[in-house]
Amino acid sequence: MLKKLELRNFRCHQNLNIDFGDNKKIVIIKENGAGKTSILEAIYYACFASSFRAKLKFDMIMHDQQSAFIRLGLQKEGDSHIVKIGFSQTEKAVWLDDKKLKSHKEISEYLKVVFLSPEDIGLIASGPENRRHFLQEIVCLLQPEKVTLLHKYRYYQTSRKAQLETATKIDSEFLAWAEKYFLVSQELQAIYQENCELLNQALRNDLKSANLDFNIELSYKKIVNLQGVVFDQFCRTNSHIFEEEIRTQKLRFGVHLEDVEIHFQGKNARNFASRGQQKFLSLLLKLAFVKSLEKQGFAEVTLFLIDDFASELDPVFRGYAKALLDSLSCQIIETRPNGILESSLFFQAQI
């Protein structure tokens, strides 16, 4: 649970201190341009070591400053913990209770952030990149022990791309790298499919609790089914894939090429759902993610960040959103330019 937040030279915040106290439902109300989103960005950065809107650390540092600092006061199982992150354009350091961390992923034990903004309509309406990134975030928070698998996949993916630039035949070196890539791809494909089923279960529960007569289903779409086969068998039945890779110098299988189809009322939501329905579906997906974290016992360390999303919803959907948000056990921080989610449960934080 997030109790306190301090920012120094982060975006427009030269010296910001917020005390959330013991409140679990929090709203930050301020006019546009006052830095509400930057507050959520700082919390998100503390969890993932990346920003949802900046590619470079330099973009998060206040103009004319050389570095920025984030300090979070957290509580877990009655114990207080302090996370401190300092960074410049070229360096970064992370501390947990005054112990310098070697890996940022150690923070996941104390803070798991799910972020929702109007741009998340892209989960439904845009291409597969957004949905693949969503699956990666689920792995990072639900299965942090598998984060190294994501790193391995990227390494083997890059290595195989480099190999294909000069490969002319399927030789022993080609197969050695292909096997490493195959094994990691096979494991990740199984994890992604399993997590889609977890989300489906959470979606069904949410729809039932809200008395919503919707049919929503996630379906993991594989380029090549890697499950239940060993590499030698894969080579025998898919030799044409390797030949095509050499001919085109492009990878022809792997989870970075796969997608999740989201079906609404039996049809592909990307093509058939209205824009209002797509916005509500993006909220339901993030809520399903949060509910999955709560079901795994992570409610105390889960923080749902909502950036000016309620005003984007149709009035009818807003009512359903209110009921679903009020049912969460985790902490919620929402930003809005005015008003709150028609709920007296929210504490208004001052900035």
C-alpha cells in the first residue's frame, strides 16, 4: 500500500509531497496541465523502471535540472518500507530500505502497478503490439520469476535476427540457435495462453457480479502451435519455416508475432464493437488483471492507477465502472480534472 510520495525535479514537480495516509480509494483533482499524470507516471516508473509515455529518462527530468528523485513510502503486512529511485540521463540507482538493489524487479514484492488511461482503448482498437505488451506486464506482476524468460526471449530473438542476415543454409549453428529460441518461445506461449484463461475467468466473475449481459472472451492466437512437441519433431514438420526464414531473412515464428483476439458478443471487438464499448472493454481488461492479482494474494501491494478515464465513459458504463471499482480490495488512485467517480469512498488528495 502506498502511504507517501515525494518527487524532486520530476517533470513539472520540483518539490512535491503527498501523504495518502491509510486511504485505499484516492482521487487527485486538478486542472489539466497541473501534473496529475506525472504523479502516476512516477509511481509507474517505480514499479517497472520504465514510463508509459517517455522513452528517455531525460524526458522525465525537470527542465534545467540534471537529475530527478522519487521516494515512495509503502506498507506491507504492517511493516513500513521506503523505495528511493534517483536517476540522471545516463545513470539510475534504486534503494529499498537503504539497501541498493541490483535488480529493479525486487520492487515487485512490495508494489504491483496496473495503469489505465484513455489511450488503453488501443488494447481493443489498435494492432497487436499493445496486447503483447499487456501480456508482458501480466507476466512481470503475476509471475515475476519468469521475467528472466522475457529477457532470454529478446536476446535469442535478436541473435536469430542477426544470424538470418548471413545464413544461407540450415546447418548445425543455425539449428543450435533455433532450438534455444524454440524452447523459450514454447514456454512463453504456454504462459501467455494460461494468463489469457486467468483473465477470462476474472472477466466472467466481474460481468456476473455487475449483472452485465455481455459475452467477452480472450483468445490467444498462435502463429505456430509449439505446445506438446519437442524440437526435433518441430524441425521435421516445420522445415519450410526455416527455409522461409533464410529466404526472407525474417523470423517466422515466436510470441512477438502472436496476438490476442478479444471477442465481444461473439464478434471481434476490434472490428465490431463501438468506440464506447471498446473504452469500456479496456477498463474491464485492466480490472480483470487487478482481480487476478488480488486472487493470487497480492491485493495489499497492488495499486490501480486510473488517469482521467471516467469522463471518457458513457453514463451507463460509468455506473457499472463505479460498482466494479468499489468492489476492489486493492488501493486505487484516480486523476480527474473535476468530480469523482460518483463514490463517497474516495479520499481527495491535495497537490
